[in-house]
Amino acid sequence: MKSIYFHCLIFMLSLLASPSFAQDQGSSILDQKFTVAQLQEDFDVFRRNVENYQPGLYQYTSKEKLDQAFDAARAALNQPMNAVDFLRITSPLMKLIANGHTQLVGSAAYYKAMKEDLKFFPFQLLRKDGEIYILRNLSQEENISPGAILKSINGESAEQVFLKLMDLQTRDGYNQTGPQSRVNRYFARNYALYKGFLDQFDMEIQETKNGPLKKYTVAASSVIEGTKIYEERYEKINPAPEQKPAISFSMDKNIATLTIRTFDDSALKKEKIKTKKVFKEYFEKMETRGVEHLIIDLRDNGGGAPQPTENLFAHLYDQEFTFYKEISAKVKKIPKKEAYNKLGFGERFLHSLIFKKQGDQFIGKKIIPGLKPTKPAKAQFKGQVYVLTNARSFSATGEMTGIIKNQNKAIFIGEEPGGNPVQNVSGLMAILELPHTKNRAVIPFWLWIMNVDLENN
């Protein structure tokens, strides 16, 4: 894996070496410059918090290499810059940290400006088989049709641009489907982070795979302008999907489909879903009907809490099981001095209560769900299980796929999940607001190690 780390570091250094960034649009968020001292202080606050509290920091990149990358990023903050420039320089660190829950994101003012003020590349794209396709055209140029292939943008290969944007994304381990999914969904936002906020774009496009190249110059558009064009061109043929329930179930002859959109306790509570009771009901129905094939659809399930995943696996495995080998943290007490948003006394007290000192780390007590053995449920499914996943199957859903795979309990269909099936750093998470730029860092405090024998990649 050394070559991966070396490539990441070299890419980041080359990006940081860029002498200037294009910022053609006028906006207060772009106009406000911070001094070198302010930028470096913000960076030091972020680095100190990640190094002190993120317990999985060196799982994928050695301390030596990550220190080199941190030092290079800080050194690149060597002239007055705005808050977006700060993100541009620091974002490549996310690939090296390699934890999808650890993030650096813009300030509240930046997100407000993106919605109301700033202008972007006016196309939605899709990368597939090494080609970048136009998914939707939200520009004033009506001659560019969905399905056309974008070959270049502002003189750069569209495929190479896409890959560079993937390098700016957070992800779990060496996962590639998650970063690709995020760039597919937010290409315009990420392109602006990479290149700056431009007023127009020179494009080369093929209408068909072997067709001639056509050149277009299109103007940037705001979110408001793009939304209006979307409603005019696409809403009738792509109506907004109905809100799907968190959990749904159906049977057709000897095939059952169990769709789970979230394992999040608060979302399940809103719909008055108690997973232990609901899964018991569904699996008893399958047993009565004699269902032979069960499809578990975990696509777009961003994760949640351990308990719902345990409740599900209890119906798929007829022996006692323990979900996690270990849950650990770097500190027993979270310092009050840190400017963490949405982290109050209750969360700090809970953290200090459930960890005990063991060596140079703190180990979670068995009161945490998943550390105690769980008994199998009475209604056991004995047929063939199929699990559907995609890049947005993340966090606890990645863990769910790991424990199912470890017991050879299913055939997996679809994309590799974006969540790690072996470990992740999440659980208690805090949002740290940096003092000057007001950019925000998401800092997770707990390292969860799954009770599986899979390779950690």
C-alpha cells in the first residue's frame, strides 16, 4: 500500500503548489481574506483536535507520512486567502486520514452563499466505465443532450478532472465507490473547490461514443437558476420521488424483499418503528409462507445505531454472536475548552462513563450495544439471502455487510458499500468550528472494531 500513500502525498503537494486560484465571481465569502497567521491557527486547531481525539488516525497512513502531509498543507497556507482557499488546500488530507466520518467542510456562511449567490458548472454528471456522461443539462445551452459524453472542461480531460475531485473526498479506508458517488452527486460544488468559481466553461463533447467532438462555451449558473431550468426540463419526466418508509417489506410467492433505508434510531422512532418487533413479525411471516429467497435492500442506507443491525442479524444467524471485538477512544474526558457545537454535558458525561483505562487507550465497557453476546432470534431464515448495496451504504450499514459476509450468509449484488465492513471511527462525533474562517471539522471519538475475520481494506 506504500505506493498509494506516495501517490496521495505527491498529488496533494502538486495541488498545494498552485500559485493562485481563480475566483472570478464577486461574493463576500470569497472577498474576505484571512492573514497567514489566522489561516495557520485554524489549521493548527484542526490538526491538534484530530491528532488528540481521533482514535483511528493512523490506520491507513503511517504517522510519519501523515505528519509530512500535515506539514506540507500548513506550509502552503503562506499568503492571505479566503475560507474556500483554506478548504482547497486542506481537503486532500481526507484521503490520507481515510475515515468517512472525519470531515472538513465549509462554514454556514459558505453554504448560504452557495445557495443564494455563487455560480457553478451547470451540469449534473455521471462517471461510468471511464467516461463522464451528461446526466442533466442545467445550462442555457439547449443543444447539449443528456447522455452526451464530456471529454474535456477548460482544456483538461474530464476523466482526469473527475479523478482529481475524487482525491479531495473523505472515504473509509481505500474505498473508491464512496468518493465517486459524492463527485457524481456534487460535481459542480467540487469543481469550484478545485478550480475556483469561474464565470464560464469551455467544453468538448461527443454526442455518441464515436461521434465527432463539438465545442461549447457555457456560462456558470446559480443554484436558483439551475433549479428553475431543472423544473422546466426534467421535473415532468423525473418527478420527485415519494418519501419512502424507513423499513418496508413485501412477499411474492417464495421471494421476500426487506428494504431498510436507515438504521438511525431517531429516524426509526419518528416512524414509530421498533426493529426488534418489526423484524420478528417479518421473519415469522416468511417462515409461515415458506419463503426460500430473501432480498435485503440496503442501498442508500447511510447507517445509524448498532441495535437495529443486531436485531436484523439475529434472524440470519442461528448462534449467539457478538457484533464488536472492541470499542476504544483516545481520551476518557472530552475537554470543555474545545468549541464543539452540538456536544453538551450529557454527551461528555456519557463518554467518560462508558470507557475505562487499558494501556495507552480507553476501552468501551460492555454497556455499549454490540459488545455483549446477542442470542439468535427464534424465527430464523434458512433460505438464500441476497444483499443489495451501493456506494451510499455507509457506516453501520457497512458493518452490517461485514458481519453478514463474515458468516457467508448472503450473495452481494451491486456496488461495494461506501462503509467499512471491518472498522470505523464514529459513534460520538462533534463539530468543531475553526476560530477565523469558521470552516467546520467533524471529529469522531470512538473506534469500532467489528468481530469479523475480513481483510481491512
